[in-house]
Amino acid sequence: MNQPNVILICVDEWRGDCLSSDGHPYVETPHLDELARNGVRFSKGYSATPSCVPARAALFTGQSQERHGRVGYNDGVPFHAVHPVTVQEEFRKGGYHTQAIGKMHVWPERSRLGFDDVILHDGYLHHARREHRQHFAMFDDYVPWLRTQPGMGLESEYFDHGVNCNSIVARPWDKAENLHPTHWIGTKAIEWMHRRDPVKPFFLYLSFHRPHPPYDPPSWAFEQYLGIPAFEPVEGNWEHHWDSHRQDGDYQAGYGRIPDHVVHRARAGYYGLMAQIDLQINRIKESLADFGLDRNTIIAFTSDHGEMMGDHHMFRKAVPYEGSARVPFIIANAPTAEHAARGTVVDHVVELRDIMPTLLELAGLPVPDSVDGKSLASIIRGENTDAVRELLHGEHVYWGQNLHWLTDGHYKYIWGSGQGTEELFDLDADPQERNNLADDATRHSELTMWRERMVEALASREEGYVVDGKLVAGAPVVTMLRHARDLAASATGTR
């Protein structure tokens, strides 16, 4: 067989449980379910650093946060200098035509990083809008296109409806559906298939900004979910750990009490955006068939992180809880062994950094030594069922501290570096993380075991989280580890 084409679809802020194939009670994703039936769905997929920028560092480099250095959200850091080895560059070196369409969220924004070309729409990039003074052509291809469409004006853009990019306010899209950024990305992907190099296999990175806020799906998609049962918040016995960060009534807060009817509308907008993306993925799948590419194109689907969507009165991402850190993770249409694993669900813990080595191996390309992610190719081919890791360490700087977490897919231990807060959850018995076992005296031995595992994970960290073999709270917060800071400073001449 010829080298396969590869499409890596990365959406933004899609929870891992928001697939009908995962048993979600309301979300309907028939075309993603079809992808899962033609491949392998990993039910324990995680984003170790669950926000836009560090998650994409893991996705593009195949590295853990300890290797790529991003442990928080940093705009304005030169990606090419800090992360020179990328999945797209490896595909290009292997003879592939490489293309990115949609959200890159790197700086400088037009950096190709191994892609032959990029067609950009990153959403509401605050840093870029300020840096370029809203000269959109410098960092966005969608807005210049939108302004040329019938009925649009010279000032038209994606913020015309006034909904902020981290708000839980929800409303239908204010323009024709074919002008929505989600539809535009699907259309651009299909147009690109006409222009791809016909003598090379291709690697297409297709990155939808939604279902990240604003929650603005087309009317049909919004209305589809308005009639679901009323919102009832998931609550636990531990939220008081973060009460100093509560912002009740703030519709852009990460943690705070919001009226239930507002969250109900936000869910309708969020799920509606997923329904719209699901149809765009179907457009692309059918176009592959039209071009005769469907039998030799691997499709991977994932997200950079999830969305708390009111669980524990939290919203957005960057926290260690399942709504934020767990992501969808499907790889379909890969060449398989005689007894293929197609349509199966694997419950091993996997992470975004595993996508790079997996896709390279499936394409018959070498995996660089810089990668510390694990290839899942043998599992996908049906040749092996062994887990690739025993334990995953995740983290993110948030609320003025670093929230560290460990999981084996069955339990999760969370340690907050600010006050030394501890939470331990039995994910099998308590998937919504309601009951903190760290406060249960009968589970002391388990807590001690997990605490020791965290000590081992953090023992060599520059921040000084471990002293004399014990976790120590109050260490200074850094959002980039020293080796990444040094590379960034060298690239910008600020060292």
C-alpha cells in the first residue's frame, strides 16, 4: 500500500465525555461515532496541560510538559525557537505535502513550523489583536475573507454579536451559516484537496476553534439542545478548597455560581457547536470519498482540552478535573492486522503527546529522539493490547499556583502547590469527582501512596516542590520551565 494520507483534526475545548459513543445523555455525534467504529477510541485520553498553548506544544512536539517546558498559558513566545522538532516537519521531511487550516495559536502567528502553508483562524486572539492593532490579515485569514462576502462590510468580524471568547453567554450565530468560522474551515479543507500536490501523500492539520466560546452555533443547532433537561450542577465535598477564587455572577469566571438557566443555555450553545462540527467532519469524509482518498487516509480526532461547563461551579479549563483534562481521542482508518481492533474502546491512559509518534509510525516514518510520547500504533493495528504507561502526570499554573495531578485512569490525585491542598478520587466509582477520599481516614494508606508518587514526579523540578522527600507548598510559580525560558530569551535577544 502507498504511504497513507493523514488528517489530524484538533478541536478546541471539547470534553472527553461529549460523544454519543461515550454514552453522553444528550450530545449526538453520529459522524464521529462512525469514525470510532472504523478505528479505535481511547476512552482515557487526557491533555496533561489543559489549555490552548501548552496543549498544542504537546501535540506538535510529542513531548511532556517537563520536556517542552510549557506548564502554563504563555502568548508571545517564539514557538519555532523553543520547539524546533514538530510532527508536521517530520511529515514534510518524509515526503508529505503538509498543510494547516484553522487554529495554530503559535507566535509569531504566521510561523509555518514545518507546514508548507497555513490558512489561519485562531478565534479571538487578544495578544494578536493588540499586537497588530486589528490588522487581521497579519494573523487571520477568516476575517479578510468574511469582509468580501455579500452583505458584509469593511468592519465585519467574528465579534459582531458581542459575545466574549471566554463567556458562558450563549446565542445563535448572527450571520448565514456558511459564514460561520466552523463552516469556513470545512470549506477551506475541501477546497485545499483540489490544490494538494497529487504526487505526494499529505498531512493535513485541521483545527476548529469551536466548541470553544463564544457559544454561537447556527440556530438549528442551538435549538436542538434547548429542550434537554434543566441543568443541575455536579457538586462535591471539596470545592471550598478554591473559594478564595470564586467570582459569583461573573459570566467569564473560572469558578463561581451562575444562574442555572444561564448555564442551561450555555450547554445548548456548547453542544450545538459540537453538532455543527460533527457535520463538517462528515463533509470532509464524504469529500475524501469523492477524491478517491477515503481508503488510504488516516483520521485522528482529539481536542486540546475540555470545558468544565458548570461542574463543581467551574467553567473553562486549566484545572485537573475530568471535564477540563479529559479529551476525545479517536484514530480511524489506519492499516490494521488481520485481527484488527476496529470499533474497539481502549481504556488505557493516553495523552496528546502520544499522537505524534503514533501517526508517524502508522505512516512508516521514523520517530525523532526528542519525542517522549508513546506510539499507540500496535494497539491500533490490533497487534497488542498493552498499556503504554502506568501513570500520567499533568499540571497547569492556575489561580496563582500550579495544580499538579496524577492518574492511572482509575484514581486521580491532585496537589495544589499554593496551600498544599490534596484531593483523591476513585474515578471508577465516582467519575464526576464528587467525593474527596483524601479526607477519609480509612483511605490514609492510599493517600500516602499517591503522595509518594507525586514526590517522585516532582523531585527534580526547579521550583522546589519537594524538600527532604516531602511535598512543600508555597513554591514560586513559573509558567515556563527554565530550559524553555532560556531558548525563548535567546530567540528574542532578551537573555
